[in-house]
Amino acid sequence: MIPYGRQKIDAEDIKAVTKSLKQNLITTGPTTERFEKAISKKTQSKYCVATNSATSALHVSCLALDLKKGDWLWTSPNSFVASANCALYCGAKIDFVDIDPSTYNLSVKALKEKLKNAKKLKKLPKIIIPVSFAGQSCEMAEIKKLSKIYNFKILEDSSHALGGKYKNQPIGNCKYSDITVFSFHPVKMITTGEGGVAVTNKIDLFNKMSQLRSHGINRKPKSSKNKINSSWYYEQQLLGYNYRMTDFQAALGLSQLKKLDRFISERQKIFEIYNKNLKNLPIILPFIKKEMKSSLHLYVIKINKKNAEIIRNKLINYLMKFGIKTNLHYSPIHLQPYYRKLGFKKNYFKESENYSKSALSIPVYPGLKNKELKFIILKISTFFKNKIY
């Protein structure tokens, strides 16, 4: 099988994890702190909080931004469900902003219109989560301008985008957001098995997220409510969670982070080969704005023919016969059964729905062999040229 994405683990990674497992402390400790500092350096952010998943990072970020019952959070329907679920974890209300038809990111035009209407209805969002889909940043400067007008916080879900750039600066520098989240799931840019981080430039958000990821417990004498200065003393000040990353996960992350630029370079070569060899087929290739540097997490093609959904589904099954696995990123969140129960229906976000009927993610990951790449291109080309649909 050729998967649509996978991790690339080498002997150096295994050595780093093995060494960590031989240390006295294998839960959250000094290696996690080193990993956090390394991520901050890479993203040019001031602070970093490592968690056991990007979902956990989104949750503690929402809590740190004081999202609560009665508040609204808006995000893109074209994302993994965690981008919306984090609002519901806090008891808040969720809504969506439709996507741009070329980048598949949250549409600034749609956002402006929705904000105007929400102001009239007195239903403005407390937080907006722009999602850096497939590794390409949203138009964050424009969203930041709107945040000043409508007074909302920005939580950037850049789970796909570590190593990418916006306006020639690293995604995650938090120039245009309060907090940015990254994922280290095995199919992402680097992996810690499962894991995530939240980065920020604000010390109060950092302190609160750090506390929330570990049961809401404070161990710092200076901020002790009971003014007890002792090495053994701790006190729970918030209702927190056990969202900690282990040191052996962080060791893997540190080892992987050294190879991030090389991984993105490998993805770039795959993109270039796909672009060259698939351009004359009835499909729309990924569009990346010139001023953006994408991390190239996904290579999404769209069927550019009538009955696109039927043809796309036949292509999925055809490629599977030859051991080529593909995926859809994403089926719109608002049409998931759970969200339909909340009142969302078809035709609410038409761009997202139209996109999901014709989109397909084909394999792209470091370690994809040239012969596998040629085989994928051959089979996709054969499908269309022989009109197997």
C-alpha cells in the first residue's frame, strides 16, 4: 500500500527516543522544555506549551482566551472536527465561515459579510480560528484588521503548517494571532507520535495554558495563593486536564525538528513532479499564492468535470485496486451527523460543500519513492485518458 501520508523515522530518531527512555524522568520534564524552546525558536514566538495532541492545545487555548458558555467561536468548515469541537468543550456556540474557492482557506470576503450581519444581531464571535489548510496560511493581516474592528481573539490552527511562511515570516510567530497551534500527528510535518503545541507571545496566556495542561496545578511559590514557599508544595488553582507531553515524545520531536526543512524540500520536489505530469488532465491542481510559503502538507486535486463527485469516488476505488490510498480533506464539519443535530444543514456553506464533492488528497510525504510517484501518476493519467469513469 502507498498511503496518502506517513511519518519518516530514521535511526537518529530511534536513538533519541531510546536515550530519553533511559533517563530518570520520562514524563514531562527537561526534554519537553528543550522541545518547547526549539519550537519557539523555529516559529520566532516567545512562548510554547507542549501537549499530548493539537486537539488538547486547541482546548487549553480556548480556555486561556476565556471562551465560555454563551460565547461564539467561528472557524472553517473545511477542517478536521477538532477545530470546531474545542468550542463545544468550553460550552460555547459554534458557527462557520465559508472558504475561498481557490485556496480552500477561510474566505476573508465571507468573513467580512458575516461579521457585519453578526454585529446587527449582536452575535459577534469571541474567537475566530483560521485554519492554515494543507500548509498555506490564511490572509492573517486582513483577519487581524477585522479583529480590531469587531473585537475578537485569533486562534490560528496551523496544524498543517509548521515550517510554512506568511509575508516572509514563520507561521506561528503570532504577529497576527493571539495563539497558534501545531500538530505532530504522524502524517504532519514532523511527528511526536501524537502531540501538539500552542505558541504565543503573551506571558499571561502561556502561564494559563501551562497550568491548564497539568490539572490546573501551580507549583510556583511566587504565585501561590496560600503564600507557602516550599519545594514540595502545590495547589490546584484552575480546573485543568492531563494534557502533558512525555519527554520521550519530545525527544522524537527534537530529532524530527532538525529535519523539518529537508522534509519540506522533499515535499516540494513531489509537488513539482505532480504539477508537471498532471497539468493536462481534467483536474484542478493546488493553488499557492506567490507571497505564501506553504509547508505542503497535502496535495489536493479537484475533479474538473461534470458529475465530479461520481468521478472522484470512482478514482478513489480505481487507485485502491493498485494499492494507492487517497483521502478527502475534508468532509465539511457542519454536515457531520453530530453537527447536523446542532441545526446545521446542506447549502449553509456552499463553497465548502462543492469543494468536498470533487476534492481528493493524493500521496505526498518524505520517503515517497520515485517509482511509487511515477506509478501514482501513471494510474491517475490512465484513469482519465481511458475514461475509466
